[in-house]
Amino acid sequence: MQSAFPAVQSASPYFDEARSADVVNARMSDDADPRLKQVMSVLVRHLHAAIKEIEPTHEEWFAAIRFLTETGQMCTDWRQEYILLSDILGVSMLVDAINHRRPSGATPNTILGPFYVADAPEYSNGTNICLDEKGEPMVVEGRVTDIEGNPIPNAKLEVWQTNDDGFYDVQQKGVQPDSNMRGVFTSDADGRYWFRSVKPRHYPIPSDGPVGKLLGAMGRHPNRAAHLHFIVTAPGFDPVITHIFTPDCPYLPEDAVFGVKRELIAEFNKIDDADAAKRVGFSSPFWSVSWDFTLATSGNLHRQNT
Amino acid sequence: MQSAFPAVQSASPYFDEARSADVVNARMSDDADPRLKQVMSVLVRHLHAAIKEIEPTHEEWFAAIRFLTETGQMCTDWRQEYILLSDILGVSMLVDAINHRRPSGATPNTILGPFYVADAPEYSNGTNICLDEKGEPMVVEGRVTDIEGNPIPNAKLEVWQTNDDGFYDVQQKGVQPDSNMRGVFTSDADGRYWFRSVKPRHYPIPSDGPVGKLLGAMGRHPNRAAHLHFIVTAPGFDPVITHIFTPDCPYLPEDAVFGVKRELIAEFNKIDDADAAKRVGFSSPFWSVSWDFTLATSGNLHRQNT
């Protein structure tokens, strides 16, 4: 009688170029954690397949070892070069997408980034989060609703962005006012929110380390398209970590971390009307952005393997 | 008229789960180094495919970021944790195999490992490289020939191994005599060489870092099967970096770095004969190993892509 897997039983435990990934994966113990085994066997299989396609010389292999080492050694308490590597290779966005497969119509997720700060100041609607008085004034207003369009009152909207020089407050402690360009707003009974700020600017991710060198070698620039960050939460709904992007940023189609989704590009309307400006506490002109967030009820996400 | 690649021209530059690797790879500049572009596009394609198979949670992804960071931070001038990672995943052996596809009959290569030291002492044939007088005496003798069996005189044989405690001299500076268990021999007019030493012992790779933890989690041990290292060189021939393994080591089928090849397992014969022992300057019993090296002429290697 023939076994369905005759080769497996008698396969040599010794290294062999053709069977290399199988030889390595066969070494894992039956007692090891099943998820770790699954993860490692997929990684080993793809790693060996990649190396067989690339056929690195010893020098190229060692250049890779050096790159991985330097990337680890660039990391500090306030700099995570491996997250940056994950970001520029589209891996962070992919992991985000896999974990946030929302029903159609819900606001899509995008990556959190390294500049989120918990416990930002809570403000009443209309407050201006720009504390350093630089930049072009902007009003953002809209609604938080469920997928059927019903308002979600008391939703919490955490917003953060760079100042007009292209830096987050935490990158310029002592230079910018504390909590500049960040705040927490709450939607009203109609699901409405609004706040004031300045039009965001594009800015570069840190490019003075190994990841920046790799970006340069690939002929890519380190700039992120101009955006505001949001986390929108409400009880019973899936939290949304998302951005809205300005439509006129030259880096929109080439955001260094692939954070842009077409559905997240907003309209920014320039309002040159003294009365309208006065109503929102600005002098004209100012930018007006209307943006609604649509939340999916909790538990509607689905990853395929778990 | 239809283009052969209608989709490529109009493909969105924005991230999209299904097309994720293509979106990332399309970002590389036409001016970037073609080899770097090839390497990165293969890596990105396999990395994204692996992540789509694994579907990591955010927590798993961050555990991977942390592992990669700690592996880099474990590296020092005398400890290369990323090479260790490459070793235990079979990558070092695979790169070695790709770069040393020798004609049939030639002695196969295996990995160099971290304990090679250049400029070891040159000895005349028969010298005992064991300077600390521990272990079971061993004689190794054989010939260096070309693939047709013609002797190669004046071949240089560099040999190194652990002492009977399972450590290389460079791991125990000040404890072992300098250059203990290493030396350089030269083949005679008949291609013959011989030297004396002690039977090698298995030993663990360094397992106190992130790579050791990963090995443990996979249910694997850190031991290398007992072996002697050789580099054999002769003008006009492809240098061979290789091992010979003892046939009785329990770790032979599960060498932690996949260095064992069946063709590199030697016979170790125990000789319990006072006259034979006297002839080689030992008291009996001693181990006798006969091992020939077959060198391929230079330029016979082939990598497929270059």
C-alpha cells in the first residue's frame, strides 16, 4: 500500500539545497506552540524561496546581515528603526489592512504612526488646537455615524498633526507649546464635531539611519503626504485609526509609508468670506474641511486564519 | 490597439491589500541600482506573501519588531546574533550551497562559522595541534587530489576544532594555550597530509540571546554535531571550506546550523594496538581517521543569476 506522503517519513535530516526549507522546518518539535510553528514555517519557506531567487553572493548576504544589525542598533527608547523599515516596505499597512477588514462603507483604517500620545487635552467643539499661531487657518467639521447613517453621539475624536514647520510637538519638546496640534473632541447629540487648526504640511520620516539609506538607494524620498491623524472611538463600535489627507500635496501618490487611501483624501475648500471667517473666529481666508466618520459595529472585522 | 500591460500603466499608486507588494515595488526609481531593485522586489514580494499567509495580529507583528530589534542589539564586535539567526534558519547553508555548486566528486563546502582565525601556526605533517593534553588522541591522514585522483602537492590545509571541553581557543583566551586545536599543514609530493589531535566534541552555539530563545521556543537545542573544520587551498583550485563529522555524535541528524552533509561524515576507527600507537607517537588506544579532499579546478562554480 502506498503512503500519501512517502517522502516525508524517509527524508534525510541533512541539508540539501533543493529541500532546504523542508529540512529546517522538519526540525521544529511537535511540542512547540502551534502558532509559532505555523509562523516560522511560513517565514522559513518564503525566506528560502527569496534567497533561491536572489542567489546572493557571500558579500551581498553579509551586507544584509550588516543592514539588519545596524537597523536594530539604531533603535532607542524614542526611535524604532524596525517599525520604520516595516512602514517603508508597506508591511505596516498590510498588517493594518489584514486586521481591519471592515464592512463596505465604514471609514478605512490606516497606520497609527509613532507620534500618537495618549491623554491629549479634551476640548469642547470649536477649540483651536494650533497653539503656536503658525500656518493657514483651517476648520474641520463633520459627523460620526454608523453604517446606516445614524448619528453616534459622544464619540471621542482624538486628532493630532504636525505644526506648520512639519514637526509634531513631541519631536520639538521645549520648542513647540505642550500638546500643540493635538486634542480630543466629543461628538454632540447629532454626531457632529468641529475644531480649528491649521492646514497640515508634508514632512519627512527620520531618514538619517539605515532605513533612510535604503530608501535613498531605492530612489525613494522620505516624505509623508500632508495629513491629520484621527482615532475615533465609541462604545459598541470598532475604533478607527485613520488619516485625512490634503488633496493638493505633491506626495499624495508617493507617501513614504503607503498610508494614503483614495477614500481618505478630503476636499479642502478655501473660503475667502469675512462673514464666514468671523463665524468661526478666524479672519479670512481660511480652509474648510468637511469630513464624516462612519463606524462599523464591533466584531465585524475578520482575519482569515484565526 | 491593446497594450500588453494595460493594467500597469493605470494602476493606482495607493495602498491596496490585494496589490500590496506591487504598489511597494512600483515605487522604486528607474535610476536605482538594478541588482538592488531585483533583490528588494523579490524580498518585498515574499515578505508580503508570507504576511498574507500568516495574518499576524498587531501584537504578533510587534513581537517580531521587538525580536528583530533585540537581535541587532545583541551584536557586538565579538558576537554576531544575525549570523546566528541566519545559521539556525538554514540560510547560511543555503547561501553557501548557492555559491559552491561544485562538479560531482568534489568535496562539498559547508559553513565557515565564527571561529576561524587567519594566520594559525604552520606545522610539519604529524604535529599534534592539541596543546592542552585533554581528550582522546586522534590521527587524521589522507590525500588532497583533483577530481581525476591526481595528487595535489603543496596544498594548504588549515584545521581548527574545539578542545575536549567543547570550546575553541578564542572562546577561552587565557584558559586554553594560544592556538590550541588549530594549525596549518601542507600536502607532500603525493598529496598526502597527516596530523595529530583529539576527537572533537559537540558544543552549543551561543544561546543566551534572542536567537537562543527562538530556538528554545521551536523546541530545538543549540548543539552542533562534533566536527573538525578545514579550509583546503591550492593554486588553480577552488578553495574548500568544509567540515568532517564524527559518525557517533547524537546531534548528527540535528546539527543546530544544518552544517552536516552525509558525504562529510567520516569513519573514526578506534585502534587498540601498542605498535600502531607507537608509530604515531601515541599510547593506545587512539582514533584513526582517513580523509581525502577532492578539489575542483577554479571557475567551475556556478550561480544561476549572475
